[in-house]
Amino acid sequence: MSLFKARDWWSTILGEKEEFDQGCLCVADVDNSGSGQDKIIVGSYMGYLRIFNPHPVKPGDGVQPEDLLLEVQLREPILQVEVGKFVSGTEGLHLAVLHCRKLCVYAVSGTLGNVEHGNQYQIKLMYEHNLQRTACNMTYGPFGGVKGRDLICIQSMDGMLMLFEQESYAFGRFLPGFLLPGPLTYSSRTDSFITVSSCRQVESYKYQVLAFATDADERQETEQQKLSSGKRLAVDWVLNIGEQALDICVVSFNQAISSVFVLGERNFFCLKDNGQIRFMKKLDYSPSCFIPYCSVKEGTINTLVGNHNKMLNVYQDVTLKWATQLPHVPISVKVANLQDLKGVIVTLSDNGHLQCSYLGTDPSLFQAPRVDSREINYEEFDAEMKELQKIIKEATKTQDILPKSEKYRDLIVTAEVSPDLDAESQAIDSEVKAEAIPSVTVKITIQSRVTAQKPNLAVCVQAPLAVTCDQFVFDDLEPDSSETVVLSVFLKGNCSPSELEGNCMVSYNMPTGIPKVAQCNFRLPLRLICFPAQPSKAANHKLTIDTNKPPISFLTIFPDFVDPSEDDQANVLGFQFLTGSKTTLLASKTSQRYRIQSDQLEDLWLITKELTLRLEEHFKKQNCKDFACTFSGSIPLQEYFELIDRHFELRLSAEKFQELLSERAVQFRAIERRLLTRFKDKTPAPLQHLDTLLEGTFREVIALADAAEENQANMFQAFTKLKSATHLVIMLISLWQKLSTDQVAILEATFLPLAEDTQELGWEETVDAAISYLLRTCLSKSSKEQALTLSSQLCMPKDTSRLKKNITLFCDRLAKGGRLSLSTDLTTQQAAVMAGGCTTIPESDLEERMVIPGSTATFPSHGQIAKQKSQPGLSEDAAEETEKP
């Protein structure tokens, strides 16, 4: 619990999916009760008007039914609510509600009941003004020094100030040089209106000058003049603040001090009545609202400033006195007297979170437990020693089939990827619909120690990535010579790649005629396929990676995606792929976890891989050798099966198109033979519409060919997505079961056997055969399964049910303690146990809870099967609670 967290006195959520803004909150004794207790008036853009009188039994209680005095739905959106003396003949307070095209003034009254919840409140419309122009905001006060009543001034969206003397319309004046409306307030001490123009200037206009101004524009149309009496105004004083203003407030707590407060986008200013700056404060955050209030220290003013980091800061002039955490981003803040409690802070968020809070601290009651000294467990040490000796024995038995590589290679090829993207993109013929397609330069150097004849360089990247040139032919290289080529890599296809790696391969001949090959790999930057974006709150797919080290700020591990000036990007980061999808990365503030979430399962792969690689590199630089990542969540098999089904459906469609094309081609050739026979006949005969039939068949062949080509492109994209999701599943299984490098290699060979997918040999039948072999050998549960023979012929299956069942069973066997191995020693495989010393789970226990194909199968560390439900929102702490096993 934070020490500086706002203490919740009373709070509630207003409506469902309603929107609120700065002018939607007001506090005042609107029912003229005379008790000195304020009521909270809230209006929404959905037209709901609510009046609250909070009185919780104890601090932190939720809303009670009797707390809501009044709730009424008006016909139009509510832009602003204010309370003042708006009705002539009485000095009682009335409620003014500003709509887009209407101003309404209501009287709020209550009728006492026999019990507290029997009190009834109602509003009565005193008068209304229909506006000729769309309103933006309003202010009120004793304009012209009138006594005992308040006048209203409304600012329209086109820059007109409309003044109302209670029930009657007085006059309207246009602001000079107007472009967009800004905040507006009234200073009773100087009898002037103060606003901030689009020129980023604070401007003051005297009410007297406003009333006696000359015509606004003589060239104005007659119809426009009938609509309003526009006037030209002379400004009283101007102050250039250099930024747009969020709000203006005039305070005068005593006769000695009268100040004008202006909240800008990065500063807040305190001005004198004549426009001179008393002081200003530069803010290191983005403010959202503010309100000045009386200070206990004479000659100073306190100010509450809310920001978008959910913080509420208390300033005494320019000195920060207190900072408190709020549960939401405030868009309006007020100070009220509620239930004999003075100085209650009332805040409202844009989605309707209304809270009354007070400042204070709560002491931490946590006490660290005592650490008991543990005795050495010699049995565990003996078991670990035996395991290490076994590993050493197996390593000494292994003999390399291939000879060791030479200490000094005859030819060395190296690839250097530029750390920055190309200033001018080299992308050509790209299918991506993004505004800019970035490219990155790769510099390849070939160094030869001997004479290399006919060297050829081939550069390969996985589609949809492409290079500007992939083949290079060089002249014979002399000893101790080198060649350098430069090329660019870019995203050509309209889908994200499954790998960000490339390969360079040089083939050459030795003087003796022996052919040789040298190659190297290079890693492409993540910025090549995505760019920074705003994080997304909602996501369909989420996964959490656990680590054994404290979370690292994204400013450190993702400096190319994070703006150092943005503090909120230290724990949350958004990635926008060039293909349009978005992925969000979050780092927990309280535990050693990272969350990756996206609407597409395949988009999680590259971000997850990049995160683990950068974390490993970070801790490697710090000489930390015990860093490890783990995964204790659920394997997203159901979403993975959906991608498999999508790919298989496209394969079936391709087979159908091929059959239809074959039939139409046979028909086309038969019609051609008939026509050719007719044309060769010496005695002309009627064609009998064979030419029409030929043309129709030709069109069908072309249409089928176009459809088959489109299906082929869709199948390539589906296979790329399937490969990305497969990489992700392999990584999650390896982190879940803590597999070794050799076991991960077996997983990759099993699930990723093909570089390209064809109709003759597809991914589904190949993976099914590989998994069936593992289930029959190293993951078998009895000798009967080992005796089963597999089909020697691979053919396209009728459906994917068998494949999905085998994948589910494969994960089941791993969860029970199965060990991946290509060794033929089956006795050691049968005795395999799970990491950490857990014994195998009985087979019958799993059979009872077997998940049918097509359902979401999850496999936590104890062999349980559960379904992980997506939780919306970006709250890391809440996300961690749902992710705990």
C-alpha cells in the first residue's frame, strides 16, 4: 500500500459507458438547505443530471441509495453545470445547465419524509434560453457590479460571447481574432472576462467595454447581423504564455490578494489583476485539472493540480507540499464541505468515477518474517552429484561424426546490420499499405585467407521480408583480400514475418577444385516491422513471462521504442505493426513479471522473443549468469488450433480450385478441338454456338486462376501466422518445462519441419507424423505403443482432428514428466521424472480429465487443465493476480 495514497471517504461509479468533461462537476448548497453542507452536482454527455449528498457511516463506504438525491435524464448532452443566483426576485441558489443549443435554469427543492430515505427531491424549470449558436462553455458573476444576483455569459464555438441578464438576453459580442474557444472566467474585482485565445495569449475584456463596443465587422452579411448584434472588442490587457490553457480560475480570498490562475499544458501561472505574472511553476507531467483554495499561511494560495499519471499534487504557491495517488485520472476537481467535514476533495474521471477523498497516510503493518537457518540436506546434494556425474559420463561417450572445424577458416563472411533505419527507405514493390515502409542496411564483408575461385554470395531472408539484391558474383579472390557489399532489407508482403533473421552464404572453389561453403547469420531490428504506438487496453490474447530478477525499465531494454521524456513508458509499451495490428508489453511494478497482450496470437511471438533476448543481453552485460525466464500460465492450444484449421481450410480450397481448373481446362481443349475440326472442314458448317461456349469457358478459367492465386496468397499469410504461433508455443513449452537446448531443438524439428508449404507435402501431415513418432518412442507409456507402426506414406488428411488430439496428448505427456530424447534407451525414458523431483502423475488421473479436441487445453506445472480467461485493462497488479498459478 502506498503511503501517499488518497484516502477514500466516499466513491461511486456513474452510469455505464457515460462520458464526462471538465464542466460536468459542481459543488454547492443547491437546495438552499442553509446547513452549510455542499451537494455534488454531476452532468454527463449522455444527458443525465445527478445530485449527491454523501454521508458514509465510515470512510471508504460505497454509495448508499439515500446518497443520490436526484437523477433525471434531460434531452440533450450536458456541457456544464453551475450554481448561482440566476433568478430575479430572489437571492436563493439555482442550477444552470448548459446544453449545446439551450441554457436551462432549474430550482432544486426537497420534501422531507418520515424517515431519511423518504426525502424527495425534484427540479423545476424556471426559464430557458434557446441559443442561436452552438455553445462551448459559460461563466457567471455580478457583471457590471450588480448586487444580489448573477448574470451568465456563454461562449459559442465560433467566438461569440452571449450575455444573459437572468430571464432576458442582453447582447452578444464577437471576440477579435478568434479561431478556437478556450477557457473562460469572470473577475468580479476588475469586472472583466478573462480567456485564452488560439494565439496562446491570456486576454482580458472589460464588461463595460463589452457593452459599449462598436460594430464587429461592417462587411458582415445582413442575415448574420439579424442573427446577432456582433461587436468589435478592445482588449484590456494581453499576456503571452506560449501554450494552450486547460482552465482559468480567479481567486480572491481576502481584499489584499486577488489572483488569476491559468493552467497550461506544461506550466501553471499566477497573474495579478493587471496581467502581470506573480509567479509560475513548470510542471514535469501532463496536468488534467486544477483548483486553487485558501491557504493557512497568510499571503499564499494553495493549489490542487491533477495529472494523467493519476496523481494529485498540492502546491503552496510554487512549492510542492504533498502528492497523493488517485485510482483514476481526474478531469475535474473541487473542494467541498460534506457532513461537517471541511475540505473534502471531490474528483471526477472522464468515465464517471466520482470520489470524495482526504489527504493522509496509512502506516504499513507488514513485518518481515524471521529467517531460520536451514541445515544442509546431504541427500539432495548426493542426488545432484549423481545427476552431474551422469551428464559428464554421457558427454564423454559422445563422439563427433563430423570432423572438427579448422581453427582458421579459409574464407570468413560477416554481416553487420546498421543500428539505425535508412534515412531514405529502399523498399521497392512492397504490398504493405502503411504510409512509410522502413528499410535497414546490411553490410556484408568477405575476407579470404587463400585463393577463392568463383565466389558467389547468396543472401536469404524469410518471406514476407525481402532484400534489394540477393545474389552477388565476384571475381576470384586473392589471399588476404576482401570484398564488401551493401544491401537493404524491408517488409514486402502484407503480413508480419515469423523470424527476424537472415543468412549469408558464400560458395567457392579451392584451387584444388574442392567446393566449399561459408555462411553467417544476422539479426534484423524490430523497428523494421513495427513502430512505437499507444498501448492498447483491451486484448484477446495475453501471456505472462516470469523471471527471477526484478523487472527492468523499458527505457533500458527498449531505448529504440521509448521516448526518454515520457515517464509512463517505463512500465508499458505499445508496438504497432506495419500490417496494422498492435501488441502491448507491460512490466509489473510489484513482481518479477512481464505481460504481452495482443488481439492476434501470432503477434505475440516476435515481441516475446525480442523481450527475452534483450533481457538476456542486459543481464549478460551485468555478468549475471543465473537469469532465467519461466512460464507458469496456460498453453493457448485452442487459439493455436484455430490457426491450424484456418491454414488447413485454405489447403482444401486450393485442392478444390486445382480440380476445377483441371476440369475447365479439359473442357476448353475439347471445345478447341471441335472448332478446329469445323474450320478445317471443306464444307462450312454452322458453329452451333461453340465460339460462345469457348469464350465462356475461357472466362471461367481466368476467374478460377485469379481465385486460386488469391487463395495461394492467403495460404502463404496463414502459413506465416501459423509458423509465428508455432514458435510461440515452442517457447512457452520450453519455458514451462525448462527444456534443455537439445530438447528445444527436437521441439523445433517436430513442429517446424518445413520451410515452405506445398500441396504435395503440407505442414499438417508432416507434424502429425513427427508427433506420432515421439508419442510412440520417448513419450510412450507402455510397450504396446512402442510396437505400433506408423504409415510410411504421407498424404493430406481429411481433417485436423487427429493432429489436434496428438498435440494435446503430446502436452499431456510432457506435463506428466515425459522427457524428449532421440535416444533408443527406452528404460531411461520410462523412468523420467519432472524437473524439481516431482514423480509422474498416474495416467488414469489424466484420462479422467482429458480435454476433447477443439477445447482449450492448459497445462500448468502440476498437470492441471484449466482455461485462462482474458481480463481487459492495463492494470499490472490486477493482471498478476489473475496469472498466479
